[in-house]
Amino acid sequence: MQLLPCASCGKIFVLPEGTSAAATIECPNCEQQYVVDSLVRDELVRWKVVYDPNSPDAPADVEILAVEEEASDVAGDGAQQAPLVLDGAIGSGAGSALRRARRKQGTPIWSIIQVVLGGVAAVPIALLILWWVLDRDVMDAGPKVARYLPWIVPQKYHPFDGPDADVADTLPRRPQRRGQSGFRRFDDVFPIDGGDSSAPGSDPRAAESGGTTTHDAPEIDPPNADQTARETASPAEDGTVFGLARRCLSELDAFLQASERGNEAVSSASADDSEPSAQEPQTTADRRRELAQRAYATLMELARAVEDIPLYSPVRRPVEDLLEDIARRIGQHPELRRLVQQGATYWEAGAAPGGHLALVGTVVDVQPLESPDSAVMVHLATDGVPESVSRIFVPSRWAIGVEPDNDVFVLGRRIEADAAEPENSATERIATQSGERAPENAGFEACYLQVLQP
């Protein structure tokens, strides 16, 4: 076994057997390379023996001194013990193997951490590309991130709890017209319970005389005039369209609660085999009628406010989220669907061209239009609504996914072919922005449409 020290780091390693004197070797520790013959001749020295007691020529009482002397011939002595006869094999192979083994060493936990960190870093990069390059948002990540890092999210994807003063000023304001959304008890004519509608005064069709719309059912002022003024205020006076949408949701929920309480009272009376008092049913019916007419009046105002929102306004997206909640409630509760149907039947009779309504019905036919592109004409089956109103023009924004036999919730306005549109009306504004205009045979133009899910 031959031992050679490294001239660079001083470590001593075993020289593989069979290594020739001309071989190039590499230190496994510092990876410094040497030629065997040069390392032996230049770096190593030989000890000089000054006294050997076993030597026959050794003098007595002589100090043993270690004197370093440069070695003149070491390779020859080493060759006597282990001759270096092979010229092919070199020590660098063993050093390379050790180096490769050292590089492959690593903890699996660190590898997992690297993979996780790479994925985490990829998510924000992908979101930035979607927002700023592709102009898209996925899973409503924009509003969620904008609450904490608003400077990296485009303005259009910021959350809107309600419009600020600048946004509210951009929404058009119209004076309140009582003839279209005043508080008439339409349930007196078409009972919410689906009762007999053939009683005197059940025909809601209006007769126009002297520019005034008349109804067989009398107008009944709500009990609280201040509350009425607040509930029938224009969108700008009621927190804009956000306030209308939230108020509509609360009114629909209140109507459902009143209906449940009324059904429980009737069921309790039937179980006890006793006649309910005349005061309780009357109070419950009055409350339901009041809530029903308020909810539909708010839907009419909401239809007008939605149509007035500019097409590319940042307010539109969060408002449509609230409208989806309203449509979801209507689809899940048959009582709300009957409320919308009866409200549309009653109010359509007195709605002039341009009057806004909320409709619920089943799609009978869908006819694609050549112009404007992607828009459709929908024939809607609705009870009590005339044929002209059931021919609905649906702009391309809402026409996607509308098919026959779909139950839909529609907000929009009545139109007539020969009706003169007022200057700077919402119809002109939308036609200018989207390039879509209702055909002449349309009797109703939708500003929002949602397929109902049971």
C-alpha cells in the first residue's frame, strides 16, 4: 500500500495499486491534480538515517538527529514493494466518482420545498399575465387580491361595495314617474295566492284619456309616506343601483318570510279544525300584498337603473353579481316567480313605450339575427302579457346560452316600432356604445337576462 500526501491541502491518501509513475492523479479533497513522478520528486523528501542499532556499522552513544533532505530517488524504492506497471488506470476516475456522489447528495425535503416555492411563484405571475396581457380574470381573484394589493390589479377588477361619489355622479338620474312604478295594489286584481281573478275590477287594461292612465283598481297610498318616498326614490337617491339591488333582495326575502308565516297560520288552523279569525288572514294578506307591490316596483326601478349603466363601466360587473342573486332566488321559489308574473301582467297595462318591466317566462323560440351579429329575438311564454311584449330583443351580451324551454328572468323596457324615442335616451346611448339596435318587430328590449336554475 502506497501513501501519498497532497501538496496543496496536506491530506494523505492511498495511491491505487497499479498506478504508473506517469499517471495523473487528483486529490479527492481539494481536487488538485498532479503527475505521480513529479509529486514524488518535487514535493516529497526522504528521511536520512543517522543511527540504526541493527546496523553493523552503527557507532555507540550517537544522537539520532532527523535531518530533512530532498529525495533524489524515491520512486525506485517504492517500485520494489509495489511496482507501478500499469499505464492505463489513473486516480482521477476515483476522484470523479467521489465528486459525482457528493453532488448527488441532497435532502428530499429541500427538493419538495423547491417545487412548492416554484408553484407559488408561478401563480402570481400567471395572474398578472391574465389581468394585464389577456384582460381576463379567473375565479374572482382580482377583487380578492385588490383588497390587499390594489396597485397590482387593474382598476376594472377592483371590488365595489358601492359606488363612490365619482362613480355615482356618472350614473344618469331621472325624475320619478309615479305612473310607472307607483304603489298600486296589483294583488287586489291578481291575487298572489292564485285566487279568482274574475272579480269586478279584475281587468288591468288601461284606458288613456287626456294623457292620463287609469285603472279599474284604485290607487292606495302606502301607510307611511316617508317610507314610500325612500323606497321609490331614484337610483341616485338610494345609493345608486347597488342600493336598489340590495333593497330588492331584502324585499323578496321579506315576502318569502311573510308567505311562510301565512302558510303556517293556515296549516295550524286546519290542524285545529277551527276557523281562523278574520283579522289575522286579512293582516297577513295585506302585508303580503304590500311587500309584493314594493318588490315589483323596485324591480322596475332596477331595470331602468341597469339600462342606464354605461356598457363598459366598472360598476356593471358587481351589479350583475347582485342581479344573479335575485335571479337565483326567483328560480328557487315559485312564490317569487308568481309575484313577477302578476306584477308584469298588471303593470304592462299602464306602461307606456319606454316603460321598464321585469318578466319571467319560458323561452318558446330563439331566432338569431343577421344584424346586429350574435343578438337574438326570443319568443317568451308569459301568462297575462300580450304577444307584443313577449317578442323580446336580446342583445348579444345576454344571448349566449339562451335556448328553447329555458326559464328566464328578464329586465328591460317596452318598445314600439312607431314610438318616437326621446333625445339622448338610454336606447340611443346603448345603441351608440354596443352598435346593437332592436328590430322593428320587437316589443321588448332586454337589458339583463338570466336563465333560471331551479
